[in-house]
Amino acid sequence: MKKIIIAIAILMFISCSKIADTVVLGTIHTAEQSNPTAEAIAIKDGKYIYVGNKAGVEAYIKQGITQVVDHIGKGMVMPSCTDGHAHYILPFALANLKGGVLFDANDDKAAILKKVEAAALDAVKSGKHCLMGFGWNFFTIMMTGSDKITLSELDAVTHGISTALFDSGGHNMFCNSECLRRCGIIDQDGNVLISKIDGGLLELDQNGKPTGFVDERVTGYITRMGGLVPDEIIDKEVALIAIEKAQELLLSTGYTAYMEGWSNTFHPSKFYEVANRLDKEGKLKIMLPMTYEVEPWQKDMSKQIDYLVSLNKKYRTAHVRPHYLKVFMDGCVEACTGSMFKSYKNGITYNSHWGVDRLANITRECNSKDITVHTHVMGDKAIAETTDAYIKGGDGKHRNCLVHLRNVRKEDFKRFAENDIACVASFTWHIGGSVEEETTLAQFIDEQYIKHAYPIKSFFDAGVKVSSHCDFPANGPCPQDPFGIMEVAVTGQMINPYTGKINPAFDTEELCTLEQVLQALTINGAWQLGLENERGSIKVGKYADFVLADKDVFSCPVTDIHTTKVVSTWFEGEKVYQK
């Protein structure tokens, strides 16, 4: 009798376990090569328990228990997306700073100084000691020469408030005298105490005095060494607003995971602590890997890595993953700070910030402590040297990452594939700046570095698991949403939101297929983050992270793909965004 009761209980459990919480019907693109399309999915306890046809899913539906979502003929269903490197938290933090100013891309020097003075006067009234700005256009302000802001001009409008103004890419900065004093670069009388900082330029005039302009890793020196007062700029309230707003934007555009590429510019524990708390309260509905950034001028790398280990131990949750070390191997080719094998036309030779052996040692120590290295690379030399370092120091298990990859040598694609190196590229940048590059950059770099600046198809041809990033908000006119990215990736064209014009197709040799860009946005992004066994595609046993869209991008005209909108976004079986 006892055996019969046990058998009945087992049968009842098996029967109940087949009853789905949610069933979705429609045209489903799974991002699984062995089973690329389906008609129905069934979800229970946040995971897929069935992926197949409409007839087969009937067994998982029970009236009164199962929610049935009928999306047949209304568009498509696809896995939700991953952005492999961006800064969604940053603009929302900046917009809510306790003392800050934002610039428009078309602001000239006069407009910038006017905004800065108004913000500085507000800071004086409120008893603040520092002011941070963000968003001035490097090409407009620096490349023309006439709009460059001088130290004296900035001092005149800041009224003694320590001021640092980042460009839109975060690689360049204007700072005033008070900021330079606070971080120990000059003394009270304006005499230079530090004239060189590893990894960047502290620009001096012909008399050996600072001009106020700095680039690359000098910006990190200034923010970390006291040029700004972190607690005046960002507190937990700002961090909370920023993370919640970033999550809202991500979910509304179909992302449920993104690599936060700039977590610790000012005060890292605040962002980590708030993200940790949100997840414990059940309010975080995205996967949030976070980076801790180190600088080439820092000499205590083991101490920095151990600090990251402690952050990961203290703040890691099911969805918050602060186990990535961020490294800048070089700067930007556009600013002649990308590390290239061939010198720029103006004679500049810009070397990588770390070198192969030092980065290899860092990679080795990080991987041994379960930390993954996430490296910014632009120039072909920086890419090659970082690849050397990963091969030399990596353990072959961690997905040590190259991000941006502007100019890649042909021989390096094979090395990426053979060594399982994660490559995170923009699928839109290969056309985004083509006009600017052909006119402005031609003065500084060879044509070979312009025409095939940002490869895409070459990654797939070599068998590289390339994932997508938009680098928001540093993506200029290029789209941030997956559908805008898809269209540019397959057509090489887009409507410039600033001018309303359609750009001419650029570098058509590097265009990819729609299947490939879907793969990059979904399963390859999950692979980059080490999550491919639990997320990134629609497959039985994986978490049910997916999107309902109002068009099927595989059947609509390719020039209409960018008009596709997210109807709803689902994370672990829960609808977390509804249009």
C-alpha cells in the first residue's frame, strides 16, 4: 500500500511539473543553431520547460493556472539581448549629480563656458567645493583648434570651485587650476609638481605650465587623487536613481544583461552596494556584471586586484557580478591616442599603456583569483599586444575580453578564435563616423586605417564568438536598441538622428547576416559573460529571458527593421516591461 501511495505521489508530481506558468505562442527565433525557430514555449519557475510546436505545448497548459500569451501574427519572439560593454548608469548619474553640468554635442566654447559658470555659481551658493561636467564634443572643440578652452578661461568662470569637464567619450578633460591643486599636480602658486603621468597626457604650454587639457589615464589620476570630491558628486540616492533609470531604458529596448564598463570612476562601493540591495529586494531585473578600473600609474596592482576580490565577495548576488577588472590598453585612434603599429601622419607614436608582460602578469593573477580581465583596445598594436598578454597570462577558462577593436590585423582573428578570447565589437561604428573620418582623420591616419576601421564579418568568418556593444552614451548618432543595430549591421546604412539623412553605405565588405547579428546580441553575449549555459537563447532548462517584438525582422524589409519596437520584455519568466 505504501509503495502505491508513493507511486501515485510521484505521478502527481510529474504531472504538476509539466503544467506551465506561462505559454507563449508566435514566431519564435531561438538563437539556437540546432533548432533556430519554434511556434511555442512553455515556462515554469522562471525557466523554459518546452520549446517546440503548438500541438506539443498543449500538454503544458491547464486552464486557470497557465497564462497563455498569443503573439501569433503580431511580430516575433526572440531571446532578450546583452550589451557587452556600455555605460548606461553613467548618464543617469550625471543627470542627477549633486553638482554637475551636461553639454550638448553641438555646444561651442562659449556655450560650454556659459553653462559652467551658471553651475559654478550654484555650487558656490550651496557650499559645494567641486563641479563635474560631461559631454563636450572632441571633434568640435579640439580638432578645429579655435574652440579649445584655456586654463585661464575656465578659471574665470568657475569662481574657485574645483572643476573637471569630460568629453562625451570620457577620454579627454579640461580642468581648472583648483582641480589641479587638489590632486597635487600644481602647488598654490601654480608651479608644476607633477609633469608626467603614466598612460596619458598632461598638456603643458611652452613655459612648462599646464594648459588645463589632459587626456586618457590622467583623467583617472585627477578624479582619484582628489581633483573632485566624490561624496559631493555621487551619493547612494544618485546611484539608486541611475541604476533604476538605466534598467528602465535597457528593458524597454529588449536588454536584460549588460556589462557596466565604468563602475568606479568616483566611488565604486556606492554603485555596488545599491545594486546589491536592489537585487536582494527583488527589484533588479537585469544581469549586471560590473567592472573595477585600474590605472597604469598605480604601482600596487596586487592590492588593487585583492580589493576587487573583496568587492566581488561582499556585493555579488545572483544578478550582480562585480568580478571584472577594467583596463585601458590605449586610447582612441580619432584622438591619435590609439596604439598603432604605424605612426600617425603628424609623427605621433602612441604606445600601449601597460605592455605585454605587465598585462600578462595582471591577467594571470586575476584569473587565479576568479577575476576576468576586460580591456579597452582600439589600435592594431594594442589589440595584438593584449592578445599576446591573454595568451601568455590567461588560464584558458576565463573569458578575458577585448572591447572596441578598431583596427584588427588579419592574423589576430585566428588567435581570438583559437584561444577563446571574448571580442566585443560595435556593429554600427563601421558606418557611424565614416564622413568625419574621411575628412578629418585623413589628416592623421592612413587610408587603410579608415576604410576597414571596425570589422564585423571578419570575426564570423574566423569563427570568433563576437558579441555586440553600443558603448552608450559614447555611441554618437548610432542606434542603441537591438533593432537599430540589426539594420545597420546588415545594410551598412542608417538615418542620422542629427541630420535626418541616410548615410551612404560604408565598408560593405564587413556587413553580416541577420542570423549573425542576432547571435552576437544574444547567445554570444551570454558566452562573453560566462552565462551561455543558463541564458542567451531559447532552450529547455535555460532562464526564460525573452522579448516580444511588433515585427518579425526576418520577414520585413531590411530597411524597416529599425522601426521594430519591443512589446514586452521578460526576465526569468516574469514580464518586466510592457509597452
